[in-house]
Amino acid sequence: MKLHNQAMDDDYLSVEFDKAEKKLKDALKKCDKNACSKSVVGKLHIALGTVYGGGNKLEQAKAEFVLALQADPKAALIDALTTTELAQAFKEAQKEAQAAGKAGKASGDGGGKATKAAAGDVPHTPVAEQAVNTPVPVYVEIPDEIDASKATVRYKPFGSPKWKSLEMRRLESGFGVEIPCEDVTTTGELRYFVILRDEAGDPVGTAGSMQAPHRVPIKNEIEHEPSLPGQEPPKRCAAKEDCPPGLPGCPEAGGKRGDKTWGAACDATEECQSGLACVNGTCEQGSDEGGGASKGKSKGNRNVVGVSGQLDLLLVRGTDYVCSGSDAAYACFYPGGDGRQFYGEPADLEGTNGVKGGLSLAGWRVMLSYDRQLFSDLSLLLGVRVGFAFGGSPSSKNGPNPWSDGAGNELQNPHLQALSFLPLHAELRATYFLLGDRIVEKGGFRPYAFVSPIGLAQVNASVPVDVCDRRTEEGDPLSTSSSNRCPANTRYVENLDAYQITGRNFSALGAGVVYGITQNFGVSAEMKVMLMWPTLGLVLAPTVSPVFAF
């Protein structure tokens, strides 16, 4: 009931139908062998039917309601969760359950002569369990009122997409048959129902139905060996070397299986018991005729978090007049890091006031990352990066002074005060993993490519520049030379930090690889190319990050 409450109060109300279905099926498994009262079994089937109804699987919902009413005739819908469609399915289930209760009874034609029973379930109890690779006995005892000349069992091996048929033979007061070994090669659940026909081939009764079949758990070990009436238990067959092709949960040839049961967390199918597959991180059946379970094998963990360390290498463009105030992409500062911005008038002298192109270390940044794989069968992830940058350009402490012409008149200063460096980092990212369906694999490399269509960041790098300034720091013209390295009426200013200023937005692309240390933990290394805009700049950004997948 705890599983019931979690499924309905949390998962169902959060529209997480898959989780609710798993919990309810797990609860029903715990109720095997009459471990739960009939009222509890009825409530669990009602809840599971309600979940199916929420997913618009009304046929499956009705089948669960029939099972609920068979277990507990007083079973009722959950008032707060009932819809018109569910109410109609429950009404139909009541009719089917009532018909099953009347199966075997004859209807009079006025002369007292018995006629064929109405269609419905014939009383039948399947065997409690059977071992892997051992025929499954199926015996149906026929009531005297039913004129049945032959019987057919329709069954579906675990994981098979198709139903199979076997003609049953007369045995004592009913019909019996053994479902062969070839259809009992893996643990799971064998499903079947029986159709009874008269001499003309017309149906006269059923034991179970396709919508509500009888079920036999197939296990590795069992307590009691079942058999047909008056016969010895069937002998176990020699196990096949390989599972049938396409059967979910079968290991590769020579592979070993783990001991994790249905619903347990997993990273790979090999961790689950034989007959189960790792689907979206849990051990469960690989397929289901109702479409309720995910198909195919697990693609591993689909969420990835990490902490990244990134170096910023700005490709500085070669240009002249970087400290003249004529190029808005550059701002010059006096050395020392105290934020004093240069607002002078450099002389046009070869070897000064210019930079050569090349890579320059702009700083580094730390980021938190989260990525989510969108589809279990496609290694495409969407994610975000948020972080903080260290380095960049200093904040300007002083605005530009007006220039003087030496006669008391003010002139326009062409320099603009530099904006403060933006230390924040944020980006959206799409990533595609190559050469494998897992994001992190122990001892393996997983290369990937990515694109960041838009991001928020700034990357500013400096280059040392010498100038011969015609003005004092106050903006007055010089009348004498202060250095033999500069012409008359200028002063020599050495090692100004000429910062190339880039835009506060960027787009990026790159590639990387993840090396898995464990099945969940690994290390990522990548190279990213960032195009800064609207003030253009090109950045190479090597990044290293520990990543954790779950």
C-alpha cells in the first residue's frame, strides 16, 4: 500500500505515468502467492487501471478493472481520479466480470434441455510458477454443462511480440497441454488464455482472454514442480547457447547477468537478472504489448552534471593607433592594475602605439554545467553552462580630461571611458555524442561535438604597448622632451596595457571527449571556439571538466 500511495499521490498527480505503473506492478509482484488480501489486490488493479486511463490506454485499463473485480467484487473506482472514459471502461469490466462468474451455467430453452454456455471465462487456476527451459503444464477442467470437443491455448512467451497457438488434448475431465521449452528460455512472465469449441468449431467458453490473460512466472529456481493431472512433472530441457534473436533481456553469447530485480536502478542490461533489460536506468521488461514499457535496451544515464575550468585565449588582431582613442575595440591602461586609463595623444612614431596579432591569455573561468539526453535512442543532449570569469580588463577609475591647446582653450578628447569587464558567463548548448550510445563508459572514450548558438560573456586580453605622448596626464600639451626615446615635446610612456575589448555576447562550436573512470563518473576535455559579438573577437577556449552521469 505504500507503493500504491506513492504511485497515486506523487507520480500520478505529477503526470509521471511510467513511474506510477512501475510502482504498482512492483506492488502486484509482491502480492504473488496470496501474500496480500483480496481487497488490497483489487485496489492495486484499480490504481493500475486508473494510470492506464490517464495515458489513454483504455483497453488495458478495462483489463485491470476486470482483474480487480475478480479479486474483490467490491472494488470501486477512485472517485477523485475518475473520468467519463474510465467510468465507461469500469462499467464494461463489470459486465465482463459478471459474465465470467456465470461461465459454465446453462440457460434453459423452456423444455429443460441444456444449451451451450454463454461466452465467458471458464474457472481455471494456472500453475504457480515454472522453471526456465522447462515445459509449462496447462490444464483446464471442463464443467459438465459445457459441450466442448476441443480446446486451443493461445500463449505469448515473455518478450515475444506475437501470440502462438497449441491444440490441447483430452485429459481426464478436461484438456491439457505442455507449452514447449523453446518458449520458456528466459525468466519473465508467460501469458496465455484457452478457447473451448464445440464439434462445429464454435466457441463455447474461454479461460482468460487476450486482454486479461492468465500469467505464469518463469524463474531460475522454483519450490514445487507443476505437472498435468496424473503425470510426472516435465523434465528440464537442455539450455540453448543463445537466447532467441530479438528477445529483450538476453545477454550476448558468453555474457554473465547480474542479480538486480525488476525496478532496481541500473546502468547496463548485464546488471539485471536474466529476462530483464536496463531501460532508462531501471531493470524492467524490454517491451509490452500495450506499449506501456519502453522498448529497446538502455542507452545509459541521460543526465550529466559537471564543473568546468576554462582558459580564455583571445586572438588579438594586429593594428596601429591602439592607444589613440580612434579604435573602440581597444582601451589602454597604465601598468600597475590600479585602473588608471590612458587618455593621451600618442605621436605617430614607428614601433610605438601598435600591436602585432597573436594569441593572448585573457583569463580563465569556472562553470557549472547540466546536460540532458533528449531521446533514449539518440545521443543528442541539450544543456546550459553558468559560471564566473577571472581576469579580463580592469575597471576604469577616471574619466577623460578635456585637452588644452596651450592658450586656455579646451579641445575634444577622442577617448571614451572603458566599460567595466563583465565576469558572468552563461550559455545554451546542444551536444551530440559519437561512436556509442553511452555518455560515460568505464574505461572508454566518448567523443562529441557541440554548438552554443548564444551565450553571455566577455573576453578581454592585453598587449604591452609603448607610446610617445604629446600631453600630460591632465591633458595639457608638452613643451619639452622627457626621454631620448621620443621626439621633442613628448613624454615616453612604457608598457601600457592595451586591452582588446570584445562584445558581451558570443556563439561557439567545438569538440571534445569524455573518458569514463567508472560507469557514472568521468573526465571531459574539449576545445571551444567562441565568436564574440557585437564587438568582434575570436577566442580559443580549452576546457577540462569532471562529469557525473545519472
